[in-house]
Amino acid sequence: MISPNRAIILAAGQGKRLLPLTEARPKCLIELSGRSLLAWQLLRLQAAGVQEVVIVTGFRADAVEAEVANLNLTMPIRLAFNPFYTVSDNTASCWIVRHEFDREVMVLNGDTLFGEGVAERLMAAPPAEITVTIDRKPAYDADDMKVLTEAGRLVAIGKTIEAYDAESIGFLRFSVDGAAKFAAGVEKVLQTPEGLRRWYLSVIDELARSGVDVKVASIEGLEWGEMDFPQDVDALNRLSAGWTAP
């Protein structure tokens, strides 16, 4: 069992597909059932035993800082600003905090809402250099981050892969070796002309194809969702309506 004591939340983006909801706040601060998406994430991570969180900010970093201060959690929270957030995708956010990948660590997308038991299941998954949390459903759409698995191993990940049997929820766990390999992969990708426009999960895809030990942890049956479009806000409000703070 790998039990990271550090989690990194990638929350630099504005969420333009959610306008006008994100005109003055990043999507991680949209309220869901009385709490911001970020607040739900932090409360769940703290309840799972995570000892510190690093949040990569960008759009309205000041608002994120204020939200963290208002939550007044016992778990230490640090902020790291990504000055490239308007011209880059989330691989650049990983590069900004590359020095944080010096130990077992988890990485969480800033737009993933997850319920009770999700973080715990990821942390309890069998050892692997990299573990990608997945879910399965009858059909997948073009925006889903699709995953092809084989006997618990991740074979490929991406939105446009031809064969797939699961989707990533945007929550990963790294061993010490896996974290180092991922950080090196991020550095390599950002040295390419298209690097700033790459998703960090494309680095995971390359590592898996090169033989790195990338496994999956299924959270089938547990509650989660992601926030990309206005209709997602309504769906996540319904999902979290009965939740209580851990």
C-alpha cells in the first residue's frame, strides 16, 4: 500500500466553457451544495489522511487564496502560481511544481468532484509506480479521457484513442520512482514545440507505452463527477445534495 501524504491540485484554469459562471472566479470555486468544489476536495483529502496539499493556481489566484484562508483547515495548504495559465494546458502546471514530485504524491484535477471512499480506494490500491483512478460506464463521449486497460494495467490513455474500456477521473497516485519518472517526462514534453498545449495525462500515456508500471484503480460504484460544461454544474449539485462535510 502506498499512502502519499502530499496531494497536488491542478486548479490554474478559468474554465471558459463554463462562462458566464467563471467570469470572475475559477471553476474550482463554483459552489456545489453549499461548498465550493475546491472545499469539497480539500475536506475529502484531509479526511483520507493527506497531510499537506499544494494547489496550482492561475486565473483569480487571489480568490483561491481567500477561499483557502476562509476554510481554516488543519491540513497545511500551499499555493503555487502558474504564470502561463492563459497560454498553456495542465502539463505546465505540473512543471511549475516539479520539485514537489520528490516523494509519494497524488495529483488531482481541479474540476473533479469526488465523494466518500474515492481517495481511500486510490490510496489502498496495490503498489505501482503510477496508479490512475478509473470508472467504467456503458458509453463514452468525445470529451471523456478514455483509458484502455489490460489485467489491471493501463495500456493507453487519451481522448482520441481508438480502443478503450474505461475513463480517467483525473486523480492519480505516484510512488517515489513513479513521481520522478513523471517529473522527467513533463520536463521532456515541455522541451517540444507543442509542449505547452499538452495535457499531463499525455505524459502518462507515453510512460505507459514505454514500459513504466502504470496500473489502474477502479472506483466503480462510488460517487464522482467532473465540471466542464454548465449542465455539469446542475448534475454535480444533484450528486452532492445529500453530502455532509467529512
